[in-house]
Amino acid sequence: IGIERHHLPRITQRFYRVDKSRSRATGGTGLGLAIVKHAITRYGGELLVDSTPGEGSCFTLTLPPARVRVVGAELLPSPGFMPSSPS
């Protein structure tokens, strides 16, 4: 759980694996985050990663409003989101 800081700059590189013991035979190709970053960047967006070893990781995708169209969707807070109480 969580990604050590020295891995963060490379996790979006094709075929990069944080856990060297994992292989294609045990799951994954090492392409997932590379594809996500490419797609988001292509649309003028950004992929941000905040990670704490032993606690977990948070991946945030941002897109320019001009690139987003919402159709029939309900906006839901992120898991763990705690809205501030009104003052």
C-alpha cells in the first residue's frame, strides 16, 4: 500500500513496475498509468499522484472544463470526502 517517493517520477513510464517481483504472469503489463497519462495529457489535463507508503495513494485526474461534457450524471463526493460543516 502506498508508493515510495523515489518511484513516483517513473510510475507513468511504459512497463515500469514498482514491485519488481510482479510480472506479466502474475498480473499487469506495466502500461496502465502510461496509457492514463497519455490520454489525459492529450486532452490538456494532468495526472497528479499523492502517495504515502504504508497508508495508500490518491490519483487525481484534472481536465480543462472545455474538454468535459456531463450527460445525465449525478455528482458524488469522493470516498472519504468529508464536507466542512456550515459556520
